[in-house]
Amino acid sequence: MFYIHTSFFKSASWEIRSLQQAGLNHKTKLKLLVISSLLIVLSSLPFAFPHILGGHGIYFAIHVASVSLGSFLSLVGFFTYKEFKTAKLFLVMCAFLAITIGETFSFINNMVTPLIPSSFGLDALISHGLILLTLSFFVLGIFRSN
């Protein structure tokens, strides 16, 4: 019985190590983060100026950072799923994609063209800040190697 548990932990340990040594190394992930972030930041700049001048610059920056990090995590999730093809990785990729789509919709609704009425209150700032914090922790976890 002890042998079964030991072999289970050895296979789980091997699976974790093989996922960490996936086709995306640190340099590739960093390039992907920089390129995806630059594309999103540059494409959102035309919408930035009215909001910065109107006093909603922090709110705008939180949206742009959240969409950038969410896009990066969705891309990393896609490439990792494509390599290993497990249901767990597919669900993780879908979770990152759902957060990113939600944040993108919120960004478009609040900053580009209002589809649904909303406010720039403290509650919105806190909720979007927490989404940004969650995505930031996931990004830090991706670059962690041990």
C-alpha cells in the first residue's frame, strides 16, 4: 500500500516538472508578455486621453493592465493546452479567457462606448483592482521556476 502512494507522488512530481519544462521558456514567455501588452496598450491609447483628462486615468490603467495580463495568460494557457492536451489545462485556459473577455467587455463598455450604464465609483475601482491583483499573481506564478 505504501508503494502505491509513493508511485503516485512520483508520477505527480514528474507531471509537475514536465509541465514546468513546457515549450514556453522564460524568454519566450517574457517576449509574449511584452508583445501582447504593447499591442493592447498601443491600441487603447486613442481612448486614453479623454479619461485621463477627466480624472479616470487610474481606472483606465487598471482596465488596460487587466486586459493585457489576461490576454497573456490566455495565450500561455492556449499554448500549454496545445502541447499537453489535458482537460485540466483546457479548463484553466477557458477560465483565463473568461476573465479576459469579461474585463475587455467592461473596458469597452466603460471607456470606449457605453453599452450598459455604469459608474466610476469606489466599488468598481476595488472590484477591477482585485481582478488585476488576481491576474498579477497568476502571471508571477507562470514565471516562477521552482
